[in-house]
Amino acid sequence: MIDPKVLRENPDAVRASQRARGEDPGLVDALTEADAARRAAISAADNLRAEQKAASKLVGKASPEERPGLLAAAKDLAEKVKAAEAAQSDAESAYTAAHTAISNVIIDGVPAGGEDDFVVFDTVGTPPELDDPKDHLELGEALGLIDMERGAKVSGSRFYFLTGFGALLQLGLFQLAVRTATENGFTLVIPPVLVRPEIMRGTGFLGAHADEIYHLDEDDLYLVGTSEVPLAGYHSDEILDLSAGPLRYAGWSSCFRREAGSYGKDTRGIIRVHQFDKVEGFVYCRPEDAEAEHERLLGWQRQMLAHIEVPYRVIDIAAGDLGSSAARKYDCEAWVPTQQTYRELTSTSNCTTFQARRLAVRYRDENGKPQTAATLNGTLATTRWLVAILENHQQPDGSVRIPDALVPYVGVDVLTPKS
């Protein structure tokens, strides 16, 4: 949820953010009205409770002659208090609904617009010159790395097996991500992948993209699409000690996405699948440290991409493509030779205090007063990275060179087609 102080002191900034996202600025007025109604309801209920308390004292001191009249007045007042408390509860619910309807306020400089309005601010490496390149699935099948046919047989479309060196390649990639993270002060976490509704809701994933999430109706639990979700919930309802700096976690988990509405789009191979693995960085920090921490997360992502030796570009995502929780998001997109374009490998988002406010994650300031923390997240490796590795490092004979940083984990420096 956005900071109520920002709403009250600078509602025009919230409206501008909504317009940049392509969302309804009228929601700001609705929230302002709901906030005023809530505060009025709280004041009315408080005043009636004070009257009720004073009336109770009068009854205790009253003479026998005065008592019946005072008791009748007290009973009438009790009914008014009950009605005022019900009105307060309704006003609180209306305020919460209006508050959660508004996306995070974007950071100055974020481009306005939608999916195609990103800004490229860096390009690294040169795409390889390949004659008639094979795509990752053709390479993966010839090399005995990926088995889509048996994945579909066992689980349905867009499931797969990683086999042999395919499994070793992913595990090696993730171990490299873990090493990069832990060497930079992250605590490694293997989190649960089923979470309660309040945790999923708190991270902002039950909004416009709720249809992407698998829900277990009988248990009322959600399968996570990223370990950002359980890591955000890890410190819910807690006051953190951030006196020594940010708390950084790296979550290694399987992730699940329904990919609703993406039929016919990237359905070949492992670019867009229902289950994949990921190492995700997650940070809790003071709000004033969040933008610097965002740049650090991007730096660690660049470090990982350098390890796998693929050309990539960094883009500043436009406001309408951010998702409700992010105030700014950078993507790193790797070159995919068979598509002749760049495709997302990493995202890193600065969620400012939006998630932490929903999840009641706080820290103590220099005066010992609890304040809402900021949260950030950033991908350090996913299954999709295998696409970029295989396609960019393929050789004319159908073999694939293993990036030097991964050779110790995979055990070979070249993968050759199975005879």
C-alpha cells in the first residue's frame, strides 16, 4: 500500500503516477474520500465511547431517584456506540479496499507507457554471427538435456524434464548464483513454495495478475511464482534491526505460473513454462537506502550475466508494465539468436515501502520509533537462462561450449550431440 502521508501531502504525485501507469487517477480521489470518512467515523466512535464512560460514572454516583433516568440514557448511548463502531468498521473496510486498489507510486524518471515503452540504457556484448542457428530446444534434445515429450506425458503441456548435463547445467548455474549471493552478504534460504492468502496478497500478486497463480482450494494455499513471495512474508509482523545495514536473502525454489492467456506465445521449449527453478535475491532496508540497493542488485545481476558470457541489454521498464508493487524495475534481456531479439533473463524491482506496509514489516529509526521498511527483489538465475546459454554458445557441429565459470560445476567444457 502507498504511504498515506504521501496521499495527504501530495495527492497530485499519486495521480500522476496512476496516469503514467495507464491506471485510473480517480482512485486517488476515492481513497482521499475514504480516508476522510474513516477518520470521521473513528472520531465519532471515540466521542461516543467517551460519553458512555462519563455516563457510567454518573450512574455510579447517582441517587436512587436519578438512577433510572441515567440508566435509560446509558442504554440509549450504548446503542449509539454499537452503531458507531459498526460504521467505523465499515469505513475501515472501505478505506482498505480503496487503499489496496492503488498501485505503488513510481519513482521520478520512470518512463510512462506500457510494455513497448521501455528505455534501453545499456547494451553489453555483440550478438554472435551464426549461420542457420538451432533453437534451444533442438539443441537441448540433440544433446540429451531437455525432454519435453515425456514432460507432457507425465504432467501436460509446458512441463519438461532436464536430464543429464541439462540438469547439471542448471544446478551449476544456480550454485554459481548462490556463491555470488553469499559472497555479497546474502543469507541463502530454501523457502516453502505454498503460502497463505495474506502473504500472497501482501506482496501485491493477487491483483491484475491473479489468474497467473495456482491456488489449492481445499487448503486455501497458493503456489508461488517466485520466492520473493515467501521471503517478503518471512519478516511479516516483525520489527527488524537494520542498524548494521540491509538484510539480504537469496531464495532458491521451484516456481509455478499458470501462464494464462499466453497460448501460442513462446510455447516451444522452456521459455514460458508452468514450472521452473529460480534463485531470487530479496532485500529489506531503510527507505532512504532503497535506490542505492536497487543499483547494487542490478550490479550483481550483471555479474551473473558476465559469468555466462551472453550479450544483453538493460532496460528501464515503463510504468504501465511494472506490476502494482514496483516503483521502478530494471530488466536484463539476453540476445536469443533464433529469435533475433533480446528476451528477459532478470528483473529487479524497488518496491519501496509498498509490500512492507501491507505485511507490517518495520524497523526502528535513530530515535527508536518504528518505521515501515522498504523491500526489493532481483533475479540471480532461472531455468530460462539455459535458453541463452545454449543458443549463444552453439557451434556449427551442433555442440555447445560451456561458459568457463560453469565448467567446474558441469564437469565438461563442451557438450556434444548424442550419437
